[in-house]
Amino acid sequence: MLTAVLLRSGCWLNWTPRGKCPDSDRSCREPHRIIYIPRVPEIDILAIAAHRDDVELSCAGALMKAKSMGRTIAVIDLTAGELGTRGSAETRAAEAEQAAMVMGLAARENLGLPDAGIVNTPETRARLAVAIRKFKPSIVIAPALGGRHPDHHVSAQLIRDACFVAGLAKVEPGTPAHRPRKIIHAVTHREDFAKPTFVVDITDVFERKLDAIRCYASQFEGVTQAGEVYPNGDSLYDIVRHHAAHYGSMIRCRYGEAYYTTETMRADDIGALEVPTF
Ligand SMILES: [Zn+2]
């Protein structure tokens, strides 16, 4: 049986354990069948969401801002969106590639879980854990823990559980264990979170976030509502701008994105606390 081994170089090496080589009668003392897969970039911040376009709507601003500060960013979409009301999986794949370029992602993967049928099982946790290990992220961005679409809130818990499982060496032992340090939940557009834990100032990258959203013409062109973004009569793009302006006002800037963490955030110098009361 072939086993994948991650080399120090970051390449994956498929090797055959000693004496089990399918291509030779000789016992193999060294890695035998060597297949180099292109180097997987190590990622600082990995955003994972149920559907192509979820990341663009919820956390593209924070991703692009992190990139502008020197962080590496990547995305895993859990499904191909084959059951979406508008567009096809193929169209959405091309749109996602275009949006990846706008956001400057180092990588974008699709896990191929069933659209409108994401479940949190030992199998899906292990599969996502392997994908997370490849990127070795420090921070993972997940959807809100509640949501209108079942895929969204199921994904949120699946991602949390997969991040934990990714640190268990005996689960899928062919890939080295890695547990991300922290998970944050993107809660922009969610109306059931009274207050976010923090808001990221995305003023400098907001127009590029809209450009990334506009890549999904099959989903958003001419519509006034999408996914978790509820309608108010304006175009979807205008609603996104209104929400960003609302979250921005919470931290006294023009545009913001809202995040929730289960952990309490730390402050060291209360003399330097931001966001004035008056
Ligand atoms: Zn979605």
C-alpha cells in the first residue's frame, strides 16, 4: 500500500513500505515510487466555508487585509454548489477561481462534500482534517455557529471538530498532525449575534472585496438577496456595502467585518484600548 509522506521541502512523497513493493520483486529499503506533488504553501490564515462565494461575502476583507500585512491566505470550499438555485457547479468553479485571483489567495481547494447535505461525521472530520494539515494554518476562519442554511451551521461545528482532529496523530496517520491555534467565526450578515467579539477595519480593501463578490455573476447579478444576506430592496452589492458600513461604525471606521470567538479576547494595556465611548 502506498503511503504519502510529507518531506521537509513541503513536497509529498508516496512511498512503499519495505518488502511491500508492487513494482518489484526486491525488498525496498528506500522510498521506492516517488511522486512529487507541487509544493503546498504553508498558510497563516485559512478560511473554510460551505459554498463558493460564502468566503467572499463573509470574510474576504479580513483575508485581503491580512495579506497586505504579509500573511499568507487560502480557502477551502466544502461543496461545489451543485444544488444552488442559480448557476452550475462548473460556472461557480470558474467564478471561484476568478475571485481567488482578486483576493490574492495562495491556494483554493474544493473538498467535494454534498451540497445541502454536509454532515459532521468521523469520516468528514477526518477528510477535512487532512486538508487542513496540508496548509498548516495558525488561524482558521469558520462560518457563524448559527445560520439560515443548514450547511452553514453544520460546517461551523464540522470545522471546529476537524481542527481538533487534525491534531490527533493517529487519525489519518499518513499526513503529519497539525492543529490550528485559533478559530474565529465570521458573523457579518448574521442578525442573531447581538454583538461581535471584534470587528476588522476593512476600509482599505472593501472595494476589492466587492470586486471578488462581483466575480459570482451567476449568483449575484441583478439579485437583492443571497444566502444569509437578507433583502431590503437594494441590490445585493449595496446591501453588502450597508452591512460593512454598519460594522465599521461599531469601531468608528468606514467599513468593517464582524467576528465572534468562543474565547475571551485579551487586553494588556487598558490605557491603549481602542474604540472611544463618546
Ligand atoms: Zn453558503
